Amino acid sequence: MFTVSEEEAAAIRAAFDRGGELAAAVEFRRLFPGISDNEQARQCARTIAGWQPLKLPPRPPARLRKVSKATRATTPDDGAC
């Protein structure tokens, strides 16, 4: 088992786009020298090349804080927005 960073996945995808499956397998084996089986390297490269980067979940809306009457009374109102 191994983990693949987004940079490594991007390098494998770029190799796949430039040179196809074999180029992606070579790039995969360069990044992960512990994988010595070419067929396994090709299979992993195909899988990684098909990944899409994860979309970040939407951020929750910012919570508005209440302004007290005392704060409003001390804030100068110059008429500007």
C-alpha cells in the first residue's frame, strides 16, 4: 500500500497525456521504485491518470456578529459607505 500526493498524481497524469500508458508507467516507477512489476505499474498509472482532483466542499457562510448599541453610538457616522 502507498499514498500518492497531488503533485505525484499530476506528474503521472502529465506523462500519460504526453506519452500514453507506458510513459505514465515509467513515471510511476520513477516516483515509486518499490513497484518493480511493469504490469502493476501500468495498472496503477492508468488508475491514477483517471483520477480527478477533489473539489473542496463549500465553506459555511460567515457568521455575522451583532453590533451593540454602545458600539454604534461611539462609531462616527461620516455618511460614507
